[in-house]
Amino acid sequence: MAEPQAQQYHYTKPVIVLTNAGSASASDGFANAFKLLPQTTLMGEATAGMSGSNRPVTLGYSKLTLNLSSMISFRPNGQLFEGNGVEVDIEQVPTVNDYIYHEDSVLKSAHNILTK
């Protein structure tokens, strides 16, 4: 890992990255990269576990079209991305009230952690 130069800005305060099961492709990679940083906490739900770069494939007889991954990606521990979402450090899912009242309890919890 590259070390920051003295004259460059280096952010060292805590960071919380919010994820859920809809976090896929580039956001899956983003969460995976940030999980490696010591000041970062992942919060919410595990990511979808999809590396992306999907390509449509149409089956000849049924004309059914499938989106298949055309890229293989691995996490630093050697685990395949596909089907293996990035685990969170703090698991918290939205509540029913979040949906009813258009609130975001996960974001509020992250804000509370960062501002205490």
C-alpha cells in the first residue's frame, strides 16, 4: 500500500461506509477496498456479492435472456466475489418505521457513532 506523502492531505478520522444487499458491482468492490482500511467501519447489511460486468445471453430455443457475469473477481483473502458479499462490522437493517415515515435509522445510527 502506498504511503501518503507529508505534503499531501491524509484523512485519518473514522469513516463509516453504509451497505445493503443491493450494493453490487462497483459498490461491492468499493466496500471491499474500504474494509481493509483501519479507520473504516462497514455498517448495514452484507453486500450482494456480485463483481459486475454482466453480459446478456439469450438462449436459442426459449429466447430467455440471462445476465451472466463476464468477469471473475477475488477478495484479498482469495474468496470469490460472486455469491460472497462483503460482511459488515455493524449489522443494522432498516426498520418498518423507516419505510412508513421515510426515515433512515441506519444513517442516523452511523451519524450518532461518528459524532459522539
